[in-house]
Amino acid sequence: MISLSLPSSPAKIPLPSPKPTNHPSRQKPPSSTTFKPQNSSFYSLKDRLFHHLNAGHLQKAISTLDQMSQQGTHPDLITYSLLLKSCIRSHNYQLGHLVHHRLTQSGLELDSVILNSLISLYSKCGDWQQAHEIFESMGNKRDLVSWSALISCYANNEKEFEATSAFFDMLECGFYPNEYCFTGVFRACSNKENISLGEIIFGFLLKTGYFESDVCVGCALIDMFVKGNGDLESAYKVFDRMPDRNVVTWTLMITRFQQLGFSRDAVGLFLDMVLSGYVPDRFTLSGVVSACAEMGLLSLGRQFHCLVMKSGLDLDVCVGCSLVDMYAKCVADGSVDDARKVFDRMPVHNVMSWTAIITGYVQSGGCDREAIELFLEMVQGQVKPNHFTFSSVLKACANLSDIWLGEQVYALVVKLRLASINCVGNSLISMYSRCGNMENARKAFDVLFEKNLVSYNTIVNAYAKSLNSEEAFELFSEIEGTGTGVNAFTFASLLSGASSIGAIGKGEQIHARILKSGFKSNLHICNALISMYSRCGNIEAAFQVFNEMGDGNVISWTSMITGFAKHGFATRALETFHKMLEAGVSPNEVTYIAVLSACSHVGLISEGLKHFKSMKVEHGIVPRMEHYACVVDLLGRSGRLEEAMELVNSMPFKADALVLRTFLGACRVHGNMDLGKLAAEMILEQDPNDPAAYILLSNLHASAGQWGEVAEIRKKMKERNLTKEAGCSWIEVENKVHKFYVGDTSHPQAQEIYDELDQLALKIKELGYIPSTDFVLHDVEEEQKEQYLFQHSEKIAVAYGFISTSTSRPIRVFKNLRVCGDCHTAFKYFSIVRRKEIVLRDANRFHHFKDGTCSCNDYW
């Protein structure tokens, strides 16, 4: 165990003699202010008041007090003190205010006991100004209890500066703090602004001896170190040196371990607690179940569920919420059945339990409609949602791309006055951006009253995913200007923005910032760097980051395998996969998608089928739709279309558009009209408005010269108001992205670009290039088809790269659609003529053109 370096036996400093406190009203009642009863009814009412208080009937006791007031009589200070304490204990502060009013009417001279109770009353109900006024009016009646009540009042009402100032004022007035003063001031120092002051007071505490004699002080110190600067080590030292611990102390330490991400240590501490003879309560069990949820340990979570049932706490709302969360997060297949069973068994639901099950449905994936239905049931059941509920529901709307429903939910947010809370605003930004409405996303960001780092990260990530990296980088500069600071997620979002548009220059600049900011070893950022370099076309830089990062997780290995697969380096992808298994890292569903893609890109059919069959047998991973799509692609690329169709028909679930479009694309490549038509019919049966199916079928007919059928398909698309996604290509030059469309003449250097294309056309024809006019899907003359070919966006982007770069670095071009066959052929000749490597990323993979060959070996 870690030991705290403290004096072996700190002695208590002898405290000064307590200042004499006069309670004149409790010594002898002053004749001028005491009401003397004229008959026995006073005593009968007073007895009745005491009887109601002893029986716990506070409301009846107050009614009796009102009767006494109506008769012009009042009880003594002791009775008023008991009434005030009963109001405080029962949290009935409104009745406490009434007692204070009657006390003022009585004319009695108030002593320090009553005044201290009034300070506590107003502290508990959040009226720190009234508590302050009462304290100020006390004069020489103030005692140590008065000071401790005021310090606690300030600390409880987030007046940290006032709390610490009151603590030092108390010292100047000659009072020595007790355990309550220390507990209050440490609570006030439990933040980044005051932690250094708290550490100074901690040094003072060590000299008093209270550190090792009071549990409450120890708990306050644990919280101060954790909340102040995340110093879990110092918090544990405090815990370890506490001679007396109770269930609250153990629970606090377990919870703080769990909250700071040390879930395994939280579980270990829980076991120590049980072995030490302490019986966990509902908060302890809630904390340790949450730790299992964070670690994804379903089996251990089930064991704790058994312990919960044995403890008789299985129907407790607090524990139930943690169990719902644990089952929702830990199940491998995304099922929320167990979480729902726990929820349905709970006899009473509050906002926490409703939020837990709604969040579980949202996080499980594919259950967003059910989450919305639960939310409606919650609202109809008169349970008011909180900001966490709305945050999850807005995420569900974003997952459904239902902007109308999201705006309806947000209208309720505004009605309940929760719109100013950051987590709601951040979810609204995310909802708008994921629904494609960046204008409203930016408005939602701009109207946030207080923007925190999560707010900036949300909008930066939104811009990055919407391919608007310029706005993302501008916001990054704004974040640095506000002094908010950036974290790993900010850098990861910026790297995602750079990789989405292939802006490797921007990515390298961010990498440099990361190194300066000390995030070099952050696992999340390293994974983002691997993805960025890989998606920007520099696979060797990605591999270098991977090799230097030390111990990677499944995401690291999968990112590297995916990178090799997309670049057509199947051998390296499979070697990396085998090294991953040797390192003891278990693959997941995404890993196998990468492995199967690697086999598909180079035609390793037997190897791919072997991995497809072994994923469930060896690793218990049930093939999903994406895995079947990869195998269909594997068979389709190699021309084994009948086998691919057999696989489609034998799937355990109905093939979706992804699988069928993959198959239709293979039919187009191999010119199989019959199977192509069948695949198109199957797609349109599922979605009559799927433009991709019409376009692929049209291309299939066009490649066969069946222009009548092409015209008919285009007519149907026009009638249904369906449009083809415009093909575009882009290239980054000197940290600026230049985008081009087919036949684009809008660029300032358009004339130079087309002059370069003319020269390239002449030179590559001399080397034997023959235009592949079959790729012109229009019924025009051959000469015009040839002109069309040299107006393709990828050729324009490459030509711009040639005239704009003089270094030996490769030209990196990106296209949103699949590269056409003629451009693929032309680029091999371009690499010879200009003696430069061309790296092209299309919708499916990378092509590295160098010295007249392509890395795909023309298998794409």
C-alpha cells in the first residue's frame, strides 16, 4: 500500500478556552419580553406541541404553534429550537420559515443556539444571503458553531471564495477550527481554482490532529484531491491513513476510482472492503456495478447482480439504474433484453431509471425507435425528463436522421428551461450536423451561453465529418484563443477532418501540434494518426506511428490492417492480422471486415473464405451483413457470380442494399446482364427510390451499347426525381484543397490545366495509350467520347498536381466515386511521362501508380 508521509503521532494543538457565551433567555427570561400565560390553556397547548414533535407530526406541531400565537402566547427558546431542528431534519424549509416568522413575532431575545439553527436552515434551502445576514447580526453571540455553519453554508451553495474567506476570518477572530469547519472549507477547495489553497489548509490540519480522528474530514479530503486536480494517488493516501473507516468512506473511494477510469482498482477495493467485514450498501453496489459496465465485464457484472439480490437491494432504484446500464453496455450482440428485464422488475421508476434504459437503447444501436417510445411513455407517466434524458433522446433522433422529431424534442427542452445546459446543446449540435444541417448546427453552437471543451469538440467533429475541414481548423484556432485548452478528442476530430478530405499537409501540422502538446503517447490519438496517414495515402507513415506507439488495442491493429487492405497490400494486412493474434489481442467484427477486404482486393479467394468460416469458430464472431458483402465482393470480383448469388440466397437474413449493390457492381464489371437485372430488381423491391441501383443498371446497359434501355432508366429516374451523385476529385496543394468536377473550368488556372492535359494526351499516345471509350456512358461519336474522357475530374486534379508541385513527393488525388477504367490506364502512362508517383483514393481503395504499373495489379 502507498503510505502517506505524515508525522507518526501528530498531537492536537491545545485549543484556547472557549469564549463565554451568554444565553440570557435560557438563564432567566427577561420580564419585558416574556409572555406569562393567564390560564392553563398555555400549558396544555405547549404539552400538545411537544407531544406532536415527539410523535414526528411536524405539521400538527406547527398548527399548535399557530394556535398559541393567535392566543397571544409563545413557547420558550428551547421549544423553538426543537421546532427549527425538526424542520431542518425533515427538509421542510417552508415550515422552517414560518417558525422563524413566529419567532420574530414572539419578541424573545435570540441566543446563539437559535441563531445557529437559523443559519443552518437558510443554508439548507439555498438562501445563503439570509444566512449571511443572520450571522452578521449575531455580534458577540458568534461561537465556533456559528462559524462552522457559515463556512458549510458557503461551501454547500458554491460560494467557494466566501467559504475560504470565512475560514481565515474565523482564525483571525481567535477561533480554532473543528472538524466541521475543516470539512466545509475542504469542500470549498474541491475545484481546480482552490486546490492549492486546500493543500495549504491540509498542512494546517495535520498539526491539529483532526486528520486521523474524524471520518468526515477524511472524506472531504479525498473529494478535494480527486475533484481538485484528479489526484487519485493523494486521495488514496488519505484513505489508507484513516484509522476509522465506515461504509461511506469505502464507497466514496470505490466510486472515485470508478469515476476516474480505474474500474479494476475499484473492484479490487470493493473486495478488500468485503474482506474487512464491511457490508456494502446500495451506493457501494451501484458503484462497483458501474465499474463492471466500464470494463465491459458481463460475467463479473452478473456475479455482482447475484450479490445485489442476496442483499435484498435488487428493487432499489439506484442499484437498478446501474444494473440497467451495465447490461446495456456489456452485451456483445447489442441486445438490451437483460437491461429491460431489470428495468421492468423495478417497482418504482424515477428520472434516473428512465434515463438509464433510454440511454441503453440508444447506445445498443438500432433501437432508437424503442428509445423514443420509452421517452414518450416516461413523459406520459408524469416523470419529468432531465438534461441527461434529453441528451440521449436527441442522439436517438440523430441516429434516425429525423430532424423534425429532434426539433419537437428540443421544443420540450426549451419549455422545461433546460436549453442552456451544455450537454443538451451539444447533443442538439450533433443532431443537426448528423442530419446534414450544418447551418442550424452552427446556430445551436453560437447560442450556447457557456461553451466548454465538449461544445467545441462537438462542432469541430461535426465540421470534420461534413468534409468542411477549413471551418474545423478555424474553430481549433478559436479554442486556443479562448484558453479553453484542447484534449485528445479535439485532436482526433481534427485528424478525422484532415483524413476525410485527404489533406495530408493539415494532418502533418496537427501531428506537430500533438507532439508539442504532450499527447504523443495517447492511444486514442495514435489510432487517429494511423487512420489519417493511411486515408491520406501515406501508408508507410501510418505504419511508423503504429510501430512507435507501443502496446496498441484492437482499434490500433484493426486500423493498420484496414490501411494495408485499402492500399492493396494484402500480404502485409494478413501478416499484421497474424501478429495481432500472436500478441493476444482478440479481433472484433471490424477487424474481420478489414481482413476479408484485403483478400477481396487482391483475389485471395480461398484465404478469404477460410477467414470467413473461422471468425465464428475461432473467435465467436457471428458474421454480419458487412461480412457477407465482403465475401460477395470477393467472389464477384473474380467472376464467380453464380457462387456469389448462391451466398446471397443462403444468408441467414435478407440481403440488404449494400450486399446487392456490391453484387450488381460485379455484374457490371463482368458484363453479366441477367444477374445484374436480377440484383437491380431485388434492390428496387426493397427501396424503389435507390438511385445507386438505377445508375449501376444504366451503366451495365451502357457498357453493352444498349442505349434504349439506358434512356428508359434515366427517364424513370427523372420521373422519381432521383439524381446521381456528382463525381468530383480533389487535391491538396500548399495546405489548400482544390476540388474539381467533370469538365470543370472554374479554377483560376483552368487554361494551364487543360494545356497540361493536351500535352499528356499526346505523350501517352506515343507510348501506346488507346482511349477506352467504352467508359463513356453517352451515345455520342467516338471523337467526342475521347474528349469526354479527358474531362474526367480525376484527370483534371492530377494535371493540376503536375503543374503545381515541383517536389519529388507523390501526387495524392481523391475521388468520391470509383475511378473509371480509362483514367486508371492513363495514370499508369502519366507516371512514366512525368516520372512521378500518383496515389489515387477512390470510393473503394487506393491505387499507387509508379513506373507504369498500379499497386492493384489491375485487379480492382
